Amino acid sequence: MGKGVTRTFDILDYCEKNYPREDALGGKANGKWYTYSTAEYKQKSDEFAKGILSFGLNKGDKVATVTTNCPEWNFVDMGLAMAGLVHVPIYPTIGEDEYQYILEHAEIKYLIVGDKKLFDKIYPVAKEIKSIQGIYAFEDFEGCAHFREILEIGKAKKDELTDQLEHMKQSVSPEEIATLIYTSGTTGVPKGVMLTHRNLVSNFLSHVNVHHLGADHRVISFLPLCHVYERSVNYHFQYKGMGVYYVGNLGQIVPAIKEIKPHIFNSVPRLLERIYDGFVSKGKELTGVKKVIYFWALHLTRHFEYNKKYSVFLKLRIRLADKLVYSKWREALGNNITYIVSGGAALQPRIARVLGMAGMQVLEGYGLTETSPVIAVNNPATGEMKIGTVGGVLDCVEVKIADDGEILCKGPSVMKGYYKAPDLTAEVIDEQGWFHTGDIGFLDEGTLLKITDRKKEMFKMSGGKYIAPQMIENKLKESFFIEQAMVIGENEKFASALISPNFEYLHDWCSQHKIHFRDNEDLVQKKEVNSQFFKEVSIINKSLGQHEEIKRFRLVCEEWTPQGGELSPTLKLKRNFVTKKYQHIIDEIYASSKSNNGGGGLKLPKMKVNLRFDSNELLKKLRF
């Protein structure tokens, strides 16, 4: 391990010695930013550890947090680790059944929630669970104790508990479980991933080396800290001495970027797609020469690639575009951003090119909860970077590609196992210690990892050809009109898709084209909308193999969200849920094809949520 850091809480002593700063952690309350210094961070973590020890918990007991991001989360995280307890962070967006399962399965002793809304949501479940001895909250409201009470106990019993805490810290081994993270899961019940201090520390000590930023820089954190991706990079930022500012309200991300002016942040592709859409929308508001110049500059980004040498003429054009357009993009995002780390799903190459050409390099990476999490990431430090790949494999991880294309990995960041599920653990970690990721990929140019699909999501058509749905779905989502899509067609003659439109963009388009509609249910049945989506799908089909082409699709009138159940908290498609929800539409798609040998026409079905579509028939009607 690096420089004396072998357990997560060792970061505190390391930063106090090497990178003391006044704004180690920052948050926002009542419209104003506030900060904690490195010394305050360490002190409050100590106080929390002593306070929680006073409750008589035993080493290895579990304490859960359910909250949006806030700096105080770190006091709990570090305090629990120092006290030899296991932190179980839980998503604030899951349903009551999942809360009940996780709280019972993990045998949670204490629970700390973010605010009254979360308390009201989880209390009816928590009060019925015998293991839970108390609930605290990060915010003040009636009916729930505030977490500062734990700090005050720790402070009041400082003399009494200092030696006990020091003894406990010394007894915590890097091989002991630091956290239990329940995978949100796209199928079945959540699995509790046991990650040790060694798992977490080995991983972040490896990916801290991918960039040069450090103690002179700031970052904002808005992705859920309960997810191992944000949590690992949170440790990474702290270890490098950076000031970390936490945003709990996702609607405040853009204002926070403008106020804090961060140099780096973590993101998921969907947010970056929104930023890109914003750039395009801004251009459409322009007129005349300004509009022409704007879209010339946007189109010029197609030339961007990492480590590419541009011709003199292209350099001159890029310099001009930067002065006229790209500099405005940087300014809109705080004017300081050097890197954006992207993970959780595949990133559209055009997004990386646009931001990269504007001087904001997107470091796309890949990993799983079970691998703590990073396996590979685009690495400016080594030059292992290429758009469309997830970069080079971390130096602490070994990767090999199985005969069937599955990515296998081995190393100190691979989980200890699934909690109370040795059988499930044995299914994914083989006798040689290789973790089977379930993802299909290959090493581009021998060193750069490229993900092509999820092994379990690939399916075979009735003609024997395989379909990799994620690849097709990502292409579909490149359309401004398409927010989400799910490709279907297992054991069928052709591939189809369920599409959830980008309703905000579609509403604007309808307004421009004077298309009137009552609501989204009415909107997705408009023939003009049908025609436009046909054009969008036809463009994507040109880039696909014949057996991969989308022959039919249905538009649904609902947005797919974590709250609706169609997406996981990390915005991954929950295929089983979507399939079950729209089974009647799927049945209708393929039943009609069997009854008319692939025809079907444009007759709209009576179902409320879809627009019937058949490419062959519509081609004739639109004369494409």
C-alpha cells in the first residue's frame, strides 16, 4: 500500500501531515457554502467513532446510511472504519421492499438518514426490524435524533474513550470488511458485496496516478456516495489533498459547477449527454453567421482523438473555433475543468470528442462493485487513451479475456465475496481466483480495454445469429429524440425495440412543427412523430449488420426512471422489469408479425402506451 495508507481511515492522518487545507470538505446549506478544514474533518471523525463505540457495538457490527451527498457523510464513514464497524451505505431512491431486505439481511444496528423525507419513507420499515437500535439524521427535524448527538457523546467522553478508540484502530486489519455494498441489481434481490480495506485502498491508490491534479485543485461530488464508484474516487480526491464539495440536490449541479469552479468531477454518461444537448440547443438559438460558425465549430470536434497530431491547417481551425465557441463552453462549466471521469455505462464517442476538443478530457473507465470498482480507465499519465475504449488496465489489476469473450480479472481489489452467499460467490470467482465480470470485451491494440456488451444480455435470434443489445441501444440513444431504448427479439425472426422518447426535446420539436397533442399518450401516436422516429431508427440501422437492424419499434408514453422501476439507481436498464411491464406490447409486436408474415401496416393499437410500427410498410407509405 502507499505511504502508510493501508486502511481507509489512514487517509485522515496522511492528509493532515501532507495536505492540510481549510476547505478539505464543503457543503451547502440555506443557499450558502460552508467548509471543514482537514483538522476539523479528522476531529469530527474521531468524535463520531468514540460516540458510536459508546453504544456498546462489537467489531464487525453494521451501521447503515441513507442520504444524498453531504460532507458529514465522511465523518460517519471514517468514524465507523476507525471503530471497527462496517458501513452499509444504501441508495435513497429504492423502494420499501428493498430497504426491508437490506436492513434485515445486513442485521443493521443503527441507521443514519439524510432528511425528514427519507426518515418518513424508511421509518415504517425500520421500526419493524428487531436489530435496529436507533435512528439518527443529518438534518434537524422533530421526531428523530440528530447525528451531532453522537459527536457530542464522543466529545464528552473523549478522555474515557481515547485509549479504546486507539486500541480499536490498531486492531483493524486491512483484510477486514470495511463496507457492505448492496448492488442495486437489474434482476433478483440485491447482493451484499463485502469489500475490505485492502480492496478499497489498493484500488484508489492505483487510480490516483492517472492525472496530475492535487492539492491546488477542487472537485464537486454529486454522484451517490453510496455507490462504490463515487466513494472510491472520493477517497482518491481526499488522498491527493483536493478540496471536495458535495452537492446533494442533482438540480443544483450546474450552479455548483459555476460557483465552485472545479477542476475535475465524476459523472455518468447521461449527464454528459445533457451537457452536449445544452450545447446544441444554445447553437439553435443563434441566427445568421453566428449560427453557421457555431455548428462549424461543433462539427469540427469530429476530428478529436487523444494523442493525435493535427495538421497545421487543422490546428489553425481548432484555435479559431476555440476562441469563438469552445471557450464559451468551458466558461459555462466554470472555466477550470481539466478532466471529467465517466463511468457506469458506455459513453457516446461524440460526447468525448466534443468535450475533449474544448479542453475538458473525458476519462472513461470501467469497473464493478465487486472490483472496488475500477478495472480500467483512460490514463493521461501513461497516454493509454482512446475514445471508444475504457483505457488501460490498472496496475493493481490483471485482466484476461476468456474464450467466449468474457472479461476476467484478478487482484487485491476483487471483493471478499457476497455476504451470506458463498454459493453465489463461487459462481463468479473461480478456483484460480479470477472474477468473472459478466461483460464481453477485448483488448484494443493489445492494451486498451473495450466493452462490447453484457454476457447475460446477449440473445440469439431464431435464425441462430446473436444480438448484443447494449451496443444497439447506445446507438439509438445517440438520437436527440431517444432517451432510453430496449432491444428485444430473443428466439424471434427479427429485432425490435421499445423506445422511451426524450420528451423535452420531442415537445420542442412538435412546437416547431405545429403538431398539437393532448399529452404524451396522445403524442406517441401521432403519425408525424411516427415518421420522425422512423427516420431516426433508419439512420442507426445503416450502421448495423442486417440481422441487428430494428425492424419494428414501439414508443412508450412514460419516461424510464429509477423511481418508476425501469432503471436501477445507477441508471442501468432493468430488463426484466421493462419486459414484464410491456409484455403485452412485446407479445403484440411478434404476434402480429406471425399472423401477417412480417407486415402489419400503420394501424394504431388500442393499447395506451405504444405506437405500432412496421418498417417495411412505413417505407412504402413514406416512399423512402
